[in-house]
Amino acid sequence: MKRFRLLSPVLVLLVFVSAGQGSASAHELKEDNGISAVLHIPPDDNPKSGQDTLFYFAFSSQQPGFDLGYCKCQVSFQASDNRLNTAPLTQDVSDPLSASASLTFDKPGAYNVIVRGQTGTSADSTFSLNYLVRVVAGTNAAQTAARQTASWQVILLGVTGLVIVGVIAGEMVRRGSHYTKDHAAER
Amino acid sequence: MKDITATIKYWFGGVRIYIALITVLITLEVWWWAATLFGGTQLEIIRTQEVYAWLSVLYLTLALLVSPVAKLFPKIPGKSIIYDSRRALGISAAWFAALHMLITYFKQFGGINPLQLPATYQRSMLLGVIALAILIAMAATSVNAIMKKWGVWWFRLHRLVYAAIILVLVHAFMIGAHATTTVVLVILSALALIWIAANIAILIKSNEVTISRVLSISLCIIVLAGTLTYGLDQHFQQVQSAAEAKGHNH
């Protein structure tokens, strides 16, 4: 009990208000007409405006013989005000079913990333995969600082809770008779 | 009533319930942290499942280090507490692995037919599911009564933890976006070296160096080295792909 009294002033419970932050929608799987692809945006699936952003697509096809080299695939990036940018989809040299595209978003916001292509020559062989991606401001120091503060608040509160549990555990285990015999043997 | 009080007193005098409580707290903390930072978007789901996956690996590693530490340092204080904690650590590892799988499959990939995933994802998920099945089987049989009833078969099942850890590493290296970074590979290599060194030291200390024990450790070293080399290879492939993609797209 003495240990509790010594430690309790040290353990101060801090209550923080944390702000949530909206962020990107990435690392998604979309499927259409037998073609599916997983989108990954390195390094952390969190694209930022003003920076070159790489989009990786890992494709899968239920149709045999699907080849990214012949699918006439292209990637479109549509902003909320309907501005449209296109970028070539480049097949990965080491993996024929992976491809990438690169774009620099000039401002933050929500974008539709649309991959279109075709698996054959007929009209019903086209596919369209639509991903909703939110681009955050690349150099917004205030937003970055707010997120970091919120993150540290949550972590600090969590660590405080774990320390409290640890101290209680230590005291209860010390008092418990579980390990008494073993403790005697160790001496 | 006396029985209930005695049972409660028994449980709260042992270390396992506190490990379980810490596991619950960490589960809630991770969910809260991700919700705070990424607020109900896909990134919240990604980060949550990633952290749960790494927590599972951490708990599994701690559980695997219990025996070598206790054998290498027989006079360590609280040795019985360390041994007692192993079961709770293993069950917690299975818990985090299950959470990782459920969140990834149902929330991130929308419960899609696995055959519609890219081939690499299919193979990696298969390895992950096998590893998870082993961990869940071990967690479900972590009861004294089952241990006594099954005898040697219980030990044979629980020896599969070594296969599970290798499957987990390969699963992570195949599709884990951040599992093949330099920092992660260095930490995993260091842990592997510590585990191998500890087992070699125990073998030498035991003065019972038999051929089968030497072969077992040698096999572990080869498998671990092969797995980590695969991770390193995946790292270089990703670096090369990123460089090629940047070159093509400019």
C-alpha cells in the first residue's frame, strides 16, 4: 500500500480533447467486369498536394490472358469541380500485372482516380475502376502540428493508463500467493 | 460465495489477468488513436490493422523469448511470473492476429472473394490464414486440462508456433507495404539473432549437445536467414520499382 501512496502523486491523469482529421482513402480494392486492382500510394497512403504522388495498382483478372501491355489502360484524376487530368499507366517491368502512374495535385481535396481499360476488342470488354482519394495539404504546418498534438495526447493518455495498470498489477501480484513458493525457492 | 471470492482472489493474484487487461487497453487505444488521426476513412482502417499485426508479432516474440531467458538466467527474480505470463502473451498474440485479419478482410477489402485478389495477395493471405489457424488452435488449447489430456500431442501442436512465426514473416514481406523497410528488417534481424544466440548458449550450457539438437538449431538458422533474405529481396524490389516508376512517369 505504501508503494501506491508513493506512486499515486506521480501518476496524474490528463484529459485531452482530440481533434479528428480527415484523410485519404487509399489501399482499396475495386472490381469491375472481371478485373480488380488494389491501389497503394507510397509511402503511407496519404497523398499530399504540391508533391509528386505515385499510384501503384496491383491487378487481378478472372479472364485468362489479360495483359496490361495491351489493355489500353489509362488513369484519370477528376477533381470535385470536374477538372480532369490524365496520366499514362506504366506497366511494372518486374511484375506484368502491376502498373503505376504519377501526378502532382496542385491543391488538396477529394479526387476520383479512375482506371479505364479493355480486356478485348468487343464493346462489353471495357472496365472502369473508381477510387476516391483525398489529398491533404502538403505544407500546412498548422494542420500537421494539430495532428501531431492529437496523436501525442492519445498516446500519452494510453501510456498513463498502462502504467497505472502495471503498478496495480505489480502490487497485486506481489501480495498474491501464486508465486510465494517459487519466490522462496529462488532465495 | 467463498469459492467465488477465492477464485477472484486467485486470478487477481496472478500476472495473466493483467496481461489480458493490458491487451484490452492497447486494443482500445490503437482504435482510438487511428480514429483520432484519420477519422473514419480508409487510412484509419489501414493503420489500425497494421498496428494490430505488429502487436501480434511483438507478443509472439515476447512469448518465444520467455523460455530462452528463463533458461539462460535461472536465478532471475520472478522467474515463475515470467513463465506464467507466456500463456497470456500467446493468447494476446492470437487476439491481435485475429483482429488484423478481420479488419483487413472485411473492412479494407470488403469481404471480397479471395480469388479476385491479385495472385500475390492470394498467396500471402493463405499463409496468413494458416498462421492464424495455428495461433488460434494454440490459444484454444491453452488450458491445463487439455494439456494433461493430450499429452505429447499438445506439445507437438504448440511446437507449430515456430512454423507460424515464419509464415507470418513471409506473409508480411509479400504484401505488407511497410514490412520491408530498412528499420523493420534491422529490428527483425536483431531479434532473430538474439533468439538464435540464446538457444545456442542454452545448448552449450546444458552439456547435452546431441546431433538432433544441433540439427534443429541449424534448421532454424537456415529458415530464419532465408526468410529475412526474402524480406531484403522484397525491399530492393520495391526500391527498384519505385525508382523505375518515377523514371517512366517523368
